[in-house]
Amino acid sequence: MILVVLIQIHGASAGEFMVRCVMWCWGMLFCCLLATFANGQGAVPVEVVSSSQSTAIRELRLSGSLVALRRAQVSARVDGAVAKVLVDAGAQVEAGQLLLELDDSLEQHELQRLAANRASAQAQANEHQRLVDEAKRLTRDNHLPQNELALRQAALSSSIAQLDAAKAQVAAQQQRLAWHRIEAPFAGVVVTKLSEVGEWITRGSPVFEVVATQDLYLDVQVPQERYGVINEDTEISIMSDIQPDLVLPGRVAAQVPVADPVSRTFRLRIMASEPSAALLPGASARAVLTFRQDGQVLTVPRDALLRNPDGGFSVFTVMEKEGRQTALRRQVKLGRSLGDAVEVLSGLPEDEPVVVRGNEILRHEQAVKIVGGSVGGS
């Protein structure tokens, strides 16, 4: 009803009236904007930080697999039937722990026979020693000729040699008996069990696979151009993909000074400086190598960078101009990537704060208002 009355008052058509209303509204809005900017309240809100001088830090991120320093297929040294299997796959074992026993009944009988031979040889040696001692006494009293003493001494030497041979045979048989007991060569975990009770195994047949879980290393492939900058003092962090949030210190264990002719990389072996349950053989892991260089460089956060149409980069800085804070676009030349920051080689004054939020909509020499961030010395 009001709209109809207004149309009638102005004596204009409804369409003309609506156009006039829209134009009037736009005019009022423009005047309000002008008044706002005139009062300094139309400045674009931005967040800034100070460009900083810092030590150049470069990181090299590599991926690889964790490998056990010791991994062995434990084999039998003699033929025999399996009498006892004392562990299964997954068992944690200590060095020297008994894993399996072979039937050694025949070897025990052979040991008894050889032990009897040794006892006989010992008795003969003792008797020959008694005869020699007796001959020496009789010879001193001229009751026995010297040649008889010599014969008895020769017999004693022969019996001692036979005794030594008998002892060696017993020792060898004891070793053969020990080979019927298969033990863990080092501390670790049994990965695979390959034999069961009653099976006949031959010498050299693998019966277990044991892997050391404490001494692990990470093998990674490093680009050949980085070979000369890696040494035992290189700062290294290890992250296992089993627990990605756990960061462990590492150290260079070995560098293989032979590059792969196809990938142009060389192998770097990294060991963790401390044990961790997150490091398991065969698991994937990542290593971060940190290189700190001498001297200071000027850096800005990545969020401050804007890419130009020509492929270059620029940043906005803020300075006081004609009584207001003004954004200035600076064309910069970039250097190395330093994590979350980038080195600036030229084009950036050190004393001007750099815009990191709100820079996407800025124009050169546009009024701004700093609403957040940190500026050195402020």
C-alpha cells in the first residue's frame, strides 16, 4: 500500500521508481564507505611478523626400512632325529638359550666307550710311571742296568701319548654331543620354526630363524650430491611409522662409498642412539638429517610469500606513510628453503614488518591495520 501511494505521489511508473530506489541505496552506501575510510576505519586488518636473521638450517628427509644388525638361520651341525623343541615362533630368547635337542642316545654310548678307553690309558700311564720310578731307584743302587731304565721311559712316553689321544677322543665326542643341543646364537626373537619333534634333520638344515631386535639400523638412499656433507656429527632424527609421533635421536653408523649407477644414490646406515619398542625389523621409518651452516641469513615465513604472474615472488611490508599504516609490495629474490621459512637474498628491508595474514587481498600502498602477529622490539 505504501509503495502504491509513493508511486502515485511521484507520478512515475513502478519500474522507474524501483530503479531510483536502488540508485539511492548505492549512493548512500558509497558515502558511508567514504566516511569510514576517511576516519581511518576502512584499513584492511593484517597480521605481521618481523623478518629475522637466523642460522641457515637445511633438512634432508629420507625414507627407508629398519634392518636387524644380526639375522641368522640357525642350522644343525650333525644329523639326527628331533627329540625336543623348546621354543616357538615369536619367542624372545637370550644368547645361549636352548632351542632344540636331537636324539643323542648313540652318542652317549660312544662317549662312555671312549671314556673307558681314556681310563684304561690313564691306568697304563700310571703303571709305566711307577715302573720308571722304580727303575731309577734300582739304577742308582746298580741293581738295574741303564738300558732297562731307557726301555721303561720309552714305554711311559708311549702310554702318555695314548692317554692324550684318548682324552682328545673324549673331548671330540663331548663336542659332538653338544652339537645335538641347538642354542640361540644371540639375544632376539624367533621369527620362524622349521622343525618339529620326530623329524630327521641333516647337517646344515635350518631349524630356526632368529633376529636380533635390539641392534637395528635404518638403511636410506642419499642423493650423491649430499655425500660430502654427511659425517658422524650430522644431526639425525628417526621416526618409525609404527609410532609416527615418537622422535628418536640417531647417528651415522656407516656410509657406503659406492653410488648406485642407476639412481645416483649411495647407502647411508643410521642407528638409533637409544633402544625403542617402536623400532622393529622390517618396519618402514623416516630420517631427518639437519645441516646447520655458518653465518646468518634473512628469512621470512612461507605464509608471507605471494607468487607473481611472471613466476617471481613478492611480499607485503608495513610502514608508516602520511600518518597511516600502509602496505608496500616488495619484489624479493629467494634463496634456500629452510623448513617453514625461506631465505630472502634481496628486495626486503630488515626493519619493516612482513604481512603473513590478509596479504592475499592487499594492493600496493593500501591502508592496513595491524591486528595480530609479532614484531621484534614492539
